[in-house]
Amino acid sequence: MGVLASGTGTILAAILGAGLPVSAVVLDRQCPACDVAGSAGVAIEVVQRESYGPEFDRVAYTHRIVEALKRHQIDVVAMAGFGTVLGPPIFEVYYGRILNTHPALLPAFKGWHAVRDAIEAGVKVTGTTVHIATEEVDAGPILAQEPVRVEPGDTEESLHERIKVVERRLYPETIRLFMRQIRGGGTA
Ligand code: GRF
């Protein structure tokens, strides 16, 4: 499997710590996740995103990500806090084999600010969702979910950290089950 990451890499670290068969970590920028992959001795591909403006060529960039994954013979892709929305080319090659973890109970609070949006909405319970990624962001089939209570006085940071505690267990567990299923019941 390959992992796509952009951030602090704590979810990536949990995937690696769970002993899942990660052959490559693909990053869209220099970020702490790069050090996490480096310390684990996993192959790293930085596919540097050159632009964040309207001129960004999402399709061409997605082709570069797919090429990086193919260089490592990746079969299953796990997104772990990847900050670039990818275009159709990756879904053509890896359809049904791209997983994502999202810090909310989808279909509630889609998007990059899911934790902040949950606090602003005043919900008492949010959580995390593992799902199959599709071209439509945060909308693919749900594989697993767990709730997390919103506590009085929670900030985006405190709530996100409690959600991530759950993600670091649930995501590797779900990836393992998924890989067993696509291998036809063998061990992952
Ligand atoms: C996780 O909450 C994940 O659901 C979201 O990005 C976060 C990544 O966390 N998509 P980290 O950078 O691995 O700590």
C-alpha cells in the first residue's frame, strides 16, 4: 500500500506502527510526515505542488501522483491528512482502492475544516469516518465510524486531538480488514 500525507504525520505513524505493508509515502510538500516516513525507512516521494492558485493544473498534478504510486507497485492507497484534492486520473487507476480518514461523522461536516465546523454548529457529538475516497470529496462509501463527544470548552485543537486518538486506532484496523477482503480473506 501507499500512503498520501501532507501534515504532521501522526496518522501515518499509526499506520506504520500497526505493521501495515507500506511501500511508499507520497507527499505534496515538505512536512513533518516526511520525517515520520524517513524514520521508518519507508520510500518517500515528494511530488511538490507548485501552485495553490487558480492556475493549478489538478489533472496534471494527479498524473504525477499516480506515476509516483506506480513506481512502487502500489495496489491500495491510504490518504492520511493529504492536503490536495486529486482529480479523475487517480480514480481511474485506483477506483475503489483509495481509503481516507475524515475527522467527522460523514456525511456531516465534509471538507478541510470539519472539526471547526462541528464546534461552530454546536453539536454535542462528532467523530471520525473511514471511507472509500471518490472523486466527490468526502462522499464515498463508509467503511467505519466512531463517535467522539464534544466537551464544554473544546477548541478546534483539543477536539481534533481526541478525534485523532480514535483515528490512530480505527484507521489502521479498517485498512487491515479492507486489505484482507480484497485479498479474498487472507491475512494482511
Ligand atoms: C486527520 O484528522 C485526518 O482525518 C485528516 O487530517 C488529519 C491528519 O492528521 N484528514 P496528522 O497530520 O496525521 O496528525
